Amino acid sequence: MIEIDPTARVSALADIEDSVRGTRIVVGAGAVVDSFVKVKPAGGSGDLVIGARSVVNSGCVLYTGNGIRIGEDVAIAANCTLAPVNHAWQDRSRPIRLQGFAPGKGGIVIEDDVWIGANCVLLDGATIRRGCVVGAGSVVRGELEPYGVYAGQPLRRIAERT
């Protein structure tokens, strides 16, 4: 089920697939989903909720998997991938693509007032607390503390947002 608030702006060039498993895809008031954003319900039945006034920029890919919750006033820069899903891979007798999905790690949670730089990858179990800034090209797989500025590989806190 796809629910788009009447005040939200979803580009005609965005590709939002409807779920066959009952996943809800919700775009909140005043939110923006830019051109060439791909939303793919895959790997689970978690919901995707994009909060009020949040922006998902061009080229981002969001797999719904175990769920994605994006808070209010969030800015996600171009070409980010949000993947709250994991393939099973342990059975050597079967190709990975035929093994299905591993148990979830809680999905992805992005709290309010967060900026995620271009080309970031957020993995299942990522929690980005209120006010964080995540530097371009970062990979996030755990919890980031509120109001921190994070960058580098491995991801580390480099400053406090004031």
C-alpha cells in the first residue's frame, strides 16, 4: 500500500514499487522524493515511512526489507542506498541467490534533523540519532549518537554539532 500525503512531492521519474506482501510505503507531509529514486519492497515485510519535510535526493535506492523509518526534516543526499536486509549465505550446496534472507537486525531508523551525505550506505540495524551528520561515502551499520558528525572508514565521530 502506497500512501502519499497531498502536500508531498514525488517526482514522476521516481520508481516506487507497490508491495505484494503488505508493506506500507508512506510519504509524509511536505516530503520530497526526487527523480530516479528507487523504492523496492524486497527481503521482508517492513514498512518505509518518510517523515514530514524530509528529502530523498536523486539516485537513492531504498529496499524496504526489515523496515526503514525516516524522521522529520531529514536530508538524504544523492546516490545513497538503504538496505535493511541480509541474504542467507551459509549453505554451500545452494547458490546464495536461492537461499532467501537471513533474520533481520531491526531495520533502519533515522531520527529527526539528520543529514546523510552523498553515496552513503545504511545497512540493517543502522540507527542514526537526532541531529547527526553523516559524511559522504560512509557505511553505517550500527548506532550513531545524537548530534554527532561522523565520517571516514571505519566510521568515527569527528565533531559535535552545535
